[in-house]
Amino acid sequence: MPTQTEKGQTFRALHERDGAFIIPNPWDIGTARLLAHLGFEALATTSAGYAFSAGQRDNTIKRQEMLAHVGAIVTATDLPVSADLQNGFGHAPEIVAETIRLAAEVGLVGCTIEDATGNQDSPLYDVRLAVERIAAAAQAARGLQVPFILTARAHNFLYDAPNLDDTISRLQAFEKAGADVLFAPGLPDLAAIGAICSAVSKPVNFMVGIKGKSFSVSELAAAGVKRISLATSLYRAAMTGFLDAAREIKDTGQFNFLDKCVTTPELNKLMGI
């Protein structure tokens, strides 16, 4: 098992080499091991995928529980792991900074912090506070004894009246505040993606997972994207297969889905158990 420092160095190197890399999102130990077996080079947790697997809405998992969950993902494989830590589990910059320190304690070598408040009436933090939060997170990350990649997320395009200029302005401010990677989920097209990649000097993460707003690896790399995450895509794909099979059983009394199923011995082998 590589050390946390070695994992952090590996993760940083992925962001520095040519081309784009995919960082898929497991939601438990089993899926983490499956993705590692398939040859992916790093993993990112999905806060929504984990919440759904626990029968809860996204952003309802408390910090202690989330850190225990992502810590389990860390120990599942030899791969570097970054975590979706939502808004840092608090509004104040000092709370976000403490979350970064706790994240490193469970073995993470990176995380994302978003500028979404969780309040539908005022969904985004004021720019000044949003920047202060990222600055505090960056300072905490720099104070760690291990390499740690801080990704700052601008959520403008997930809410009403999205504005590309505002998104770019926020990402530029986050970069200046010390973020290592910039991320704006929900971008509508390759032109917007290219505009963001051209406007910042740090690596850009693109989130695949929205129908009509997801693009191929080659297209994203050509636009300037460095890292490609999958959000809840794999979880939703798994649930689609589950629902299709359950509906076939309920509605037809047939079990044709078994013809496409991976076997138990195959799963044992893939998971290394």
C-alpha cells in the first residue's frame, strides 16, 4: 500500500501530465475496488451517490459520517482519493479549513469545496465570502504534511439565470485564492468549457453526468479540460439496471436480465475478495 504522501504525489502528477484523465466516482468499497480493477488511476467520492445509497437526499449527510465514509473508500484500494465535501460542512471559512484538516486525517489527498449555500432562496455565497472560504481551505491544505489538491467549484450553472462571465470571474478569484483545480458543474456546451479553460491557468475539472451536457474525452481534452469526473453517473447507471431488472420481474415474471449479469465468482475476482 503506498503512503498518503505517495498517493498525493501520484494525484498531483496526473494533473501535470499531458492530456485529460478520468476520475470515476464510487459510492462504496465494492465499487471502488471494481473501478481500481478496471485500471482507473484515481477515485473521487460522490456525496449524492453515497446519500442516495443511504436513502437520503444529497447534502443531508453530516461531516463526521461523510468523513467515515470517504475514509473507507481511501482504504479500499491503493489509488489516490479526492472527496466531494460539498460546501465544507459550514458557512464560515474557519469551518471549511477544519474540514480540510480532517479530510487529510482520513487519508484523502484532495477534495472539492463548492460555493453553494444549500439555501434555495440564496443558493450561492456572496463572491467575497466564497473567496474567503476557498482562501481558508487553501491555507489549511498548504499547512498539511502531505500533498493535497484543493478543487474549487462554482455552481452558477446549476441554478436559475446562469451566467458564464460570473462563473469565470468566480473561478479566477478561486484560483487567485489558492485553489489547485477549478470546476464549474453544469456547463452547457464545449464553447463555454473552452472559455473557462482559457480564462484560468490551473487545471479544469469537467463533470460528466447531465444528459445533453456531457461530451467525449477527446472533445473535452481538445477544449482544455484536464480532469473528468462522473458525479452520480455510475450510481444512476447501476440503479437503472436494478430498476429494469426489478420491473421485468414484477411486470412479466421473466428473468432475462440474468443473461447480462456479472456472476458472483466474477465479482469476487474483480473485487479481490
